[in-house]
Amino acid sequence: MQRVTILVVEDNEAQRKIMEFNLSREGYAVLPAGTVGEAIALMEGQRPSVVITDVMLPDGNGIDLLEKLLRKDPGLSVIVITAYGTIRMAVDAIRKGAYDYLTKPYEKEELLISLRQALKARTAAGAQGEGRNELVGGSGAIKGIREVLRRVADSDVPVLITGESGTGKEVVARAIHRIGRRRDGPFVAVNCAAIPSDMLEAELFGYAKGSFTGALKDKPGRFESADRGTLFLDEIGSMAALLQPKLLRAIETGFIERLGSVHGKRIDARIISATNADLVGMMRQGAFREDLYYRLNVVGIHLPPLRERREDIPLLVDHFMGRYSPDKKISLTGEALEAIVGQPWYGNARELENFIRRLAVIKGMGTVTGRDVVALLPPLLPLRGFSADESMDEAEIRMIRSALDKTGSNIARAAKLLKIPRYKLVYRMKKYGIAPRARS
């Protein structure tokens, strides 16, 4: 029976060896790495089920590594370990996709419990299959998008998907591929922002042997891999200006040339691209080619943020609960759901999914109340007027006091001004020891 593989990223050799020893005794296969670079290199040839990473690493930090790894494998479970146990760092890790976090020093059993839960969540997510790529929602916006998908799925016209990070742009791209005539072909996703500019050309178009130092053999690019299927170019706005003409030519002619080769090759790939950037503004500034924009944007689909389609949140909550608590051991009260719906979710569906996953792990079983939700929510008051010189807690205290001052210490009106539920404001006031000022 093949052993489950765990990638351990820890620059302290002694701690790394202890972790490797403990995990090996539990029957896991361990890939040890001491740096961000080593971890990424190991991921090129291996597919670990879980990554355990320290935050502070010699050539970067675990939060950045987390984002890079999730771009390569969105279903990967990542556990972050930090000796710098600030809630802000922990919240940042969870919001960016970490499955869990532990603070040093931690007990061996604590790590093993988190690891087992992470593996269970990954298995459950895998069992959901296409459910991970399902466009969930009943709002007018989502219904309209579904109608567009049905109309464009069987065509070959390029589609440009826009929207904030976490709104589900890749979900839409995969849905187009899944219901279209190319469904039996490959779906190849490229995150243009995750690949250094000087490497993106070779990644997209491939290269010929000897075209540069280290090119020891011919290598096909993502265009060739997507032949007779779909090529999804995510974060297209980050593509360097020098590469944009070659992409435009490939789309217009259907021919690509590997780096260092003079021989072209015809490729039949449908192009879907996505961005959270303002491409129109970038065109005005000369940072994005106008002809490329119109070539990509034959059909445009915009995904509105979750805060503009709150009626979809209960459906998404139910969808994610089914994924992370498939045995329905936990349930939400109406107050708990109201608290979730009332959040701004600046990270959109991705942030909501991470929250439900964390809720399922920490709560385990039983009924989730509004207080449970509030206790687990990160500090998410609106950040108007936020100063880089103050902490999140300081900003919240200042904003709460400002809202109370503006409303004459009327808690209900202050909560409305802050766009949060009243009980959440009461919770925050108790947390920070803020008493409403006596009315004169």
C-alpha cells in the first residue's frame, strides 16, 4: 500500500529531523526541505498530500510559499507553523488558504491530529469530484452567468473572466470546459503571476534543446499540452509587455514556436483568460496591448464580489459544509448563518470556504451558534482610514469609538454604521473593554 506523502519545510535541521522521525513512525513518507526553493523544487516531481511549513524561512516566508503551492495544487492542504504566534499572522495564513496553523512549541499529538484532519478534508474534497468546480449560487448574477456559459460552451471564442480574487474565476473557466464540446480534451491552467516573467515564455510555448543554458532536451509548453482542449490563462494582467505580442500572434494564427526553434506548430486550443486587474486602465497606461485585450475579450464574464450577492452565501455555506462536514456532525443556527451572511468577505468565496473548513475542524460536532461564529471570525471591520502605523486591533478600537461617538453611543445605530450585526459589535466592545459613553 502506497504511503501518504508529507512535505515538511523547516529550516531548523534539528526540528526538521524530529518531525521527520515522528511522521515516519506514523507511517508517512516525508519529503524534507529547508528553504522555499527546495520546497518548490520537490513539488515539481512529487505530489504530497499535505505540506507542513514554518513561517520564517531563509529565502522567504511560509505565507508566500503557501500561495505558490496552492497555485500549483489548489486542493493541497497546508499546515503553517509559527513561533511568532500573532493572531494577525495566523488569520493571514488561513485567509490565504492554509488548512490550519500551530504555534511553537506544540505537542506531537497536536500536529498529528491536525495532519489527520487535513488528510480527511483532502480526501473528502477529492470525493466531491466535480463539486469543487461547481458554480454555486441562486442570485440573478449567477443565473445570468450560467446562461452565458451555456451559450459559449460549444464555441471556440475566447472568454475573459474578470472579478476580485476568490470570486471563482477558475471555477467558471472549468465549467465552460466541462460542459463544452472540448470536455474530453485537457484543461491546462497557467497562473501567469506565479511564473517569473523571464520563464513564462518557455512555460507557455516550450523550448528547443540548447536554446538556453540548462535546456538539455526539447520541452513542450502549456499551449501544446492544451491541444484539442482548453488553455486557461489566469492573472493575464501580470503578463510582461514584451511577451504579449507573441501571445497575440499565437491566438490569431493558431501557430506556436518553441523558444529557440524556427519551426512552427499548429495548436488547437480554446483560450480562456482571467484577471482581477483593471485591463482597461492598464491599456490607457500602455501596460497592456489594446489588440490583445479585444482578442481575449470576445466574450466577457464578470463575477461580482460576494458582498454584492449575499443571497448566494447560504448556498455556498451549505455547499462547503457538505464538503468539510459530509457526515453532518455540525449544524448552524439561524443566528450563526446571519453572522456569516453579514460579513463582507473581502476574500470572497475562497475566504468563506477557508472559514467553513476551519469551523468544521475546530467545532467538530454539535450546533454552531452566532457566538461561535463571531469568536472564529478574523478582525474584519471595514478598513476605511486604516493606518499602516497601527495594528488591526488599534484600528478596530478607533473605528468602534468613532461610530459610537457619531451615533451618540447608540449601539444599534453604530453597528449599522459599521455594517456589522449588533451582537458582533457588542462582542467587540466587551473584547476591547469599550463602554458606551453616558449620554448628556
